[in-house]
Amino acid sequence: MSNFLNLIKKQRSASKYEKFKGTFLDYLQIIKDNPETVQLAHKRLYETIKEFGMETVDVDSDNYRDIFNGDKIRKYDYFEKEFFGMESVINKLMRFLKSAAHKGEESRQVLLLMGPVGAGKSALVEAVKASLESSKPFYYLEGCPLKEEPLHLLPRGLRTEFEEILGVHLEGDLCPVCRHRLITDFKGKYENFPVTQSTFSQRGRRGIAVVPPMDANSQDVSVLIGTEDISKLDLYPEDDPRVLSLNGAFNVGNRGIVELVEVFKNEIEFLHTIITATQEKRVPSPGKHDMVFFDGVILAHCNESEWNRFRSEHTNEAILDRIVKINVPYILELNKEMKIYEKILGRSDFKAHIAPHTLKVASMFSVMSRLKPSQKCDLITKMKIYNGEEVIEKGRVKKIDIRDLREESRGEGMKGISTRFIMKCVDAALTDSESNYITPISVIESIKKQVNEQLIDEDFRERCLEIIGSVVREEYLKILENEIAKAFVTAYEEQAQALFDTYLDNAEAHTTRAKIKDHITKEEMEPDEQYMRAIEEQIGITGSSRDGFRSDVTAYMFAKMRRGEKVNYTSYEPLKEAIESYLISSVKDMARIVTKSKTRDDEQQKKYSEMVQTMMDEYGYSADSAEEVLTYASNNLWRDS
Ligand SMILES: Nc1ncnc2c1ncn2[C@@H]1O[C@H](COP(=O)(O)OP(=O)(O)O)[C@@H](O)[C@H]1O
Ligand SMILES: [Mg+2]
């Protein structure tokens, strides 16, 4: 028991801050000492996120240039761990906040995140709100339902002078409730008005408000601006501010954030309040009372069809004018898509073993379902290029400019399979298998099933079935074949390196028309034509293209060495592929026999066990999942041979 109590006490004292309590006069002194204390909402939010750390990425140095077309890009530490491939969206969001912080027009705009389901809009808004919850407490007029900035007490006539003395910018007028108190409780002596502090809290409804979408019937503008308290209408005259319950979203979210979920599901009338809030930074109050000042960041999100419907109605022009839209597309980079699932699974209580390549296979499917077909290459090549991989074709790295591909498919990523769909498939794979692991095989099956059951649009369903049933499946079989063969080759790296060294010696001699020297006998020999050909044909280099390939390889390697760089068998992608393929094909037959045969002799059984062990120790399979993929390989690979 006392343990619990200790824990509770410890947490309480850690989370406590010394809440300031004083008068407006004391507050003025605080500002005089530190004018930065006074911040409007956009600026506070911007500074809060920036303070976690920020780095300007040198767009020339890495592949960011390709991704952002040479735009300058900043990385914000705050979002780094949780968001993948959203740099561009985050940069636009931060740019919006920054210029709003400088009181640009953006401070009078709604920021709208528009994109397909599961693209991360809600998650991003959650993160933004959470940042405020971690920010320093802010000062407000004690008892104010809007937690308003105490400087609102300053009468108009004194403001310019105070702005100069304090070095701050003043905006906004006292709310009706505080004005009433000022007159009745403090006889107009605003210097005595009490000032205190608060932190931000969404659940505590302090500075963060969320407006869920409402249907036309239950829609009531009081959700936004509060109500008149009927029980008090008997006590006070109609225009007495004491009847006001200023607990609407624009009251609660003052100083911080108002989030509008699926904003266009709301009726137009509802949206007018939002326009006023942005245009005038004021919102109506209930009944016959004055408008109240509003200073907050308005964040909205919606999907594309809602946006299109809304945009097409010309009566909506006024509000369209008040919207800064940021597109939030799906991720099109395989590696980043995989990270999303790793993150989601890491947070869930999903405890099953996930065999290697499982999330990759699922991600290949979702990414390819989002890609528009290209004139320049097939879907999987496009996916690989987007992922920053080198694609080899006829012995050369395929030269396709990623920018051309993007140019060709503008607006890509707004349609396709969602992250949620994939998570459902992963969960279903586990439930169906009744065992405590999932593999690429069970996930492929699960995806097929879900596609058949869930996708209504026939064209899209067919396209998805083609992708999962053939493109992804074949790619996975290639990966698996490689992996099994590698598990079969003892000392794989050393063998590959030895093949590489020999090839390079021969290719150089061939190119420079020299002889090669046997390392041991010192005997001079002609280059080994047969050996070179055996390597080259692995990647389809035959006939007259051999000379070119050999001199390319030689030139490439020696240029690297001259620069003092180390070369090894992985240095030149086409040659690496050739060597691996040579090595793998040399053990293919053995691998096939050992995995396929129902009855293994002692030697084969030993080899098989060793292979399973390697797959467990080096690739991260469990015994069960290794068996499953090996069985799959023996049934689906090497069938014709
Ligand atoms: N680019 C991304 N990086 C990290 N997580 C992402 C990304 N895109 C989606 N997610 C995750 O996918 C899930 C669904 O996203 P969500 O924010 O609910 O989408 P939306 O609101 O756009 O429909 C969330 O768990 C979210 O964290
Ligand atoms: Mg959402």
C-alpha cells in the first residue's frame, strides 16, 4: 500500500509547478523583466516545437534533394521518432506556424490537413497538441472562462505607451465576464485584478479544444461559443455577463488550439463562426452579448472527397479564402512505410513473432497500390526507385530520374491501401494462423482475403489482387530464394569477395590487354574468359556488351581506389548482383534437394538443420517460421527444375 502512495506522491510533486499568484501589477513587472512571456498562440506553438531541436538538412548532400526537388528542408526533432516520410508535410505545417507567429496573414487562417484515411492526419494533430501540453505554463486572468491574456486589462488609451515600455505587441479586448468583474469587484482598478497561471491540457479542457463532426440535427453552435446558463437567467438581467457559460471550443481553445475533426461534415452555418474567428480573431458570444476575442491555432482535417464536395459549392468561397490546405498523402517510400508498421506494432500488445520480410511484403503491397502506373518502368521498379534503390537492367544501373517519375504522376499518394487496412491484415493473419507467429506467406494470404472481402471498387480490387498475388509474391520468392541459398553457402561474404577479386583481376587484364599473374606460381596467363562470362551472364551480359562492362567495372573500381576508398564485392551494384547470383546458382541444386526431399539421409538432414539454424541465428527466424518458409520455398520455387 505505502508503495502505491509513495509512487503517487512522487508523481504529484514532480508534476507540480509553482503556480504564480499575484496582481496585474506584479504581472507587468514579470513582462518588463522578460517580454518573451507574452506570446500569441501561433508563436507559442511554433517556439514550443522548435525548442525540441531543429536541423536544416543540406539538400545537396543526400537523397533529400531528390525527394524535395531541391527545396530547403528542416527536420524537427519533435516529430522525428514518430513520423516517417512526412518531412514535407511537417515543413509546410511549421512554415505556416512560423509566418503566423510573425503575424502574417496565416494567423488569420485555418490550417487544413487534407488526405486519405490513415495517412497520419489525426496522429500529426495529436502530436502538435501534445507539444503544447509539455510547454511552459501561461499567465491568465484568474477566473476568466477564456483564460485570457491579462494585458487585455489595459485600456485602449494606454496601450501604445505600454507597448513601448514593455516591448510587446498588444492584441485583443477584455471578455464580458472579466469586464463585469473589473467594474463590480475591483471598481475599475485593473492593477489589482488577480493573475495566475495554467498549463495546457486537452482532457482538462485548458487551452486545447476538439470539435468532433456533428450531424445537422444535433449541431448546435453552442459547441463552439458556449451557452447562456438558463438557471441563471432568472437571477440576472438578460445582458448580464454572469449568465454566460463560455465553455465552447473557441472559448476553451483560446490561447492554444482548436481542432476541427472532419470539418466539412458540419453544416455551413456552423462554419460561419469559424470564418469570423479567423477573419476578426473574435467569436460571437451566446445571446445578446459582445463578441469575444479569440487567439488560437485552428487545425482542421478532412479527406479528399469531402474537400472536393465543399470546394465545388461557390457559396463556400468566403471560407475557402480562409483556408491554408496542406495535402497529406500516403507514404510512397517502402522503407518508411515499414517503419510505420514497426511503430504501430511496437506500441500494441502484439507479441507474436514476426518472421523476416513480413512487414516488407505488406508494405510493398500498400505502396504499390498507391502508385500511378508509369510510362518509363513497371510498378515494382518505380517502387524501388522511390525507395532510393538501384535497379539493374542489362548489367547497368537503370537511369530513371526520380523527379521525372514524380512529375509524371502528380497528386500521387492520395489513393490506395491505407495503413489501417494493412494493420487489419496483419492482425487477421495472426488470428487465423492459431500459432504465435506470422510470416510473409500468411500475410499475403490474409491480404488477399481482405482485398476480396473489403474492396468494393471492382477495378481497384482487381489491381490489388494482381499486385499481391503476382507482383509481391514473385518479389518475395526472389528474396526467399536468395536468402535460402545464402543460408546454404558457408562463409558467404568471403566467397563472394574472392569471386570479386578474381573477376576484377581478370577484367582489368582483359581491358588493358595484359596478362595476369598467378598469385602462387607467379606464372603469367591469359585472362580467364570462361570465368568472366560465367559471372556476366548472370545479369544478361553477352556478346559485344562484355567489353564495355569489363572496362566500366575496371574504371569504376580504380577511380574509387584512387580516391582512397575501399572497394569490395558490393561496391558496384551490377557486379554485386552478378556475383551473388553466380554464388547462389552454384548451390541452388543442393538447396533444392535438401529442402524438397521428404526423406533426408543423415548428411542432408545435417545440412538442413544447419540451414535452419543459420536462418534463426542470422536472419531472425523462429524455428517454426523458418520451417514454414522453407516448405513454401520447396513447393513454389524450383518447381520446374
Ligand atoms: N507517415 C507516418 N508516419 C508515422 N505514422 C503514421 C504515418 N502515417 C500513418 N501513420 C500511423 O497510422 C495510423 C493511422 O493514422 P491516422 O492519423 O489515424 O490517419 P488519418 O487521421 O489521416 O486517417 C496512426 O497510428 C498513425 O500513427
Ligand atoms: Mg483521422
